[in-house]
Amino acid sequence: MADDARATSDNTPDEHPAENIEKWKYDAMKRAILDALPADEEGLEFSRLPEMVERRLSSDELIGIGSVEQMTTTLVQDLQETEEIELVPASRPPRLRRVS
């Protein structure tokens, strides 16, 4: 976890918050988010996502990441921009799903 490389994406603007995340944190969170989200029509309620992500991270990852809720929100925005996840249309409360 000593990797100080930063996550970057060709699809994100220069000042996008995800670019300031250490690569190992970005990769761990991305893996956990994609694992937690179903690809089915129903998706998962956004408010439940941080809890589901936390369950998928190791204790070492949790210590290094800090606020899972804040990181989840940041990565959800990035993963929506790169079209790896999407909001379920007309869902109330908001629900997310993986793009197949």
C-alpha cells in the first residue's frame, strides 16, 4: 500500500476529485463498488452502497481508505462518467447498477 501513484482517467477533467486518490485506494474501492452493484434492472439503493462496499474491503484497506462513504460518493461519480455504472431511470430513492 506504499504505492503513491494517483488514479487517472482520460475521461475525467483535470480537477476531478478521483484524480487525487491514491491508485491502490481507487482500485480497491472500484472493485468493491462493482462487486456490490448488481447488473439487474432493479439495482441497489444508493444509500445502502457504502455499507455494501465496506463489507467487501479488507481491514487494512478500511484503515487506509478512511471515510468509505465519502470515497464511495467520489468513485460513483467517476464510474458514472466512465459508464461503468448508471442510475436506474426514474428510481426513487436513487438506485445504481453495473452496466453490462
